[in-house]
Amino acid sequence: MSESMKSSFGVVIQGGGPVGLACAAWLLQKNPHINLILIDRNPEGDEQIQSGDQRGIALSHGSKLLLDTINAWPSNCPAIHRIHVSQVGRFGRALMTREELGQDALGHISRYRDIHLTLRNALRALGAHSPNFVWHHNADENFSTPPAACIVHAEGGLFKQQDWVESGRDYRQAALVGTVDVDHPIAHQAWERFTDEGPLALLPSHLGPHTHNLVWCASPESSQRRLALSDDAFLAELEHSFGQRLGRFTNIANRRLYDLGLNYRKDICTGHEVWIGNAAQTLHPVAGQGLNLGLRDAYLLAEKLADLFKQTYAVTPDAVKAQLLEYAKSRQVDRRATIGITDFLARVFTSPLLPIQVSRGLALGALAWLPPVKVALAKQMMFGRR
């Protein structure tokens, strides 16, 4: 293929976060000679990312299997063997275990920065054997996107910080995140406790069994008030909401706030452009599905594009458009199910209406007594739906 053909029939990925990096890595793994450009706002060195986002992010077992294919699984990523779900002040609880699903783990927790760094290293290793791969660093909003047959938007971003709004809702919630220490830990267990304002989650941490990642969702006003509390007052309020299942809370660190909402595109491809990850859908953190859905987007898109670009004679604008439409069709069921479940949990489990509170208690109880329903829900969260 001539140089002019390469510049016309390449793939450009806009966004050097985890989903964009993963998509690029899978493309190079499946087609090392693909003409690929990655546009990354981050510098070439890793120092800025190493000192960056320390949030604990949930990775499903399905995501682990995908990331293992490109040697991009982060180190020190504690496993979740059990998930305990309950609601404050109401009956109903459910316990999910790895044994019920016959899996090594229900999920894992990693710092965001560790995922980011591991994927960078995986892409560097693959890029070293890919002669047509170009990685543009320090690309700002003035960077001119090269002409390409396919443009992949993977810029992501957080709710209320994105430059697009299409469909969704503002939950009028904020997530207060940080790390908390307890004096009676239960190893490899995650906790999801629903309050009248939103879910309160405690997740394993890379810092050891006595430390948990905290995600406390509530109204922006309550979250701001808690952010300003002294450590002792904050821990007392947390213990009041969570209870003493883990003994006393002894320390809180790195408190930060994030606005929460749902933002999603009805159409994830237009012509030769396609949107994946948070650029396609931004979800509430309940059930921890955002990054996992984005990684499935990236993997399946890479499958479609890698196959198309292996046959250079077939890479026409119409062929690219047809392949992207096929990709979008293949993602409909998984996107609809994951967005729907997350939105349902975010709204129904925070309703103050008594009939709904009673119904959700019955629903949690039903999960305990109807294993097939619980297993089906857990598998959707772990592997998505294809």
C-alpha cells in the first residue's frame, strides 16, 4: 500500500485514557501492520500519571480475562470473593459469592492510575513491533486530526466535564471517595449499602485488608458537608450509616468529590466515526460498570477494525461505514442492559417512597432465595452480554 493510501485508510484513536489505550493495544495485537494513530493529551513520560488519580476502580472478572490477552493486568489488584448488598434501616439483604458462579473472583479493585500505567506499558510493547503505529503525545484541543478512514472517539471524561450532552439524567448526587481503615476487616469482601440518598460502597484496597476504598453517594449538599467535616466527625457519621460489620472506622484519607449522572449517545457511530467508553456512555458508579463496559467496547471494536484493515483492498468508505454499523449493532444488547441496570439501581434504591423501599427489600430477599436470578445478574455484571 502506498504512503498516500496509508494516510487515507488508517485508524485514528482520539484519547489516551484506559479505553483508548486498550483499543489501540488490541488493534495492534490483532493486526500489527495496521496504520494506527493514537492522539494522547498526556506527556510521553509517566511521571504525571504516577502521581495522578488514586481512585479505586472496579474491574470485573471479564475485564481481567480481556486485559490478560495483552499483558495489561495491573499488579496488586485485590480480588473480590463476596459482595454483601443491603439497605440502611430496612429489611432485605443479598450475598453473592465466587463459589456460586464457579469463578476465581467476582471482580477486582485497582487504582485508576495503575490501570492507566499498565495499559501504557502494554501498548509500548506492542507498538515496538508495529511499524505503522504513531503515538502523538501532549496533543491539546488545537491538535489537527490527520485524515483517516476511521476515527475512534475515546476521550471519555467525567459527568458535567464533558463537551457533549445527548441523553440521560442528572441524579443530583455526588460521590465522595477516599480510603478508610477499619479494625476488624473481612478479607476479599465488598459491601454495597443503599441509603436514602444513594449507595455507600466499601471495596478492597491495594493498601491491605484493613483499608477499604470508599464510595459514598449522596446529594451534593450532603457530600459537600461531609467533605468539610473533621476526620473524627466524618468517621462517626460513616459508622452510623454503615454499621459495625467491620468494627470501628479508624482513619479517613484522600477525600474527593465527583458529580454523578447518566450521559449516553443513542447512536455510537456516524459515517466513519465511532464513540467508545465514556465518550459513548457515562454511568453512575453503582455496581462499578463504567470502565468494564468501555473495555468491552474497545475489545469488540478492535476485532471489527482489525479484520477489515487486514484486507486493504476492502477498506473503502462504504466498507468502514458498514463495519461500524455492524459493530454498533453488536453492542446494542450489552449497552442497553448495562445502562438500564445501572440507571435502575441508581434511581430505585434511593427512592424515599415507602412502597418502593418495601419492594427493594423484597427484591434483595428474592436474590437470596432465587439463585438463578442472582447468578444471571452477576454474570451480566462480570461479562456483559453479547
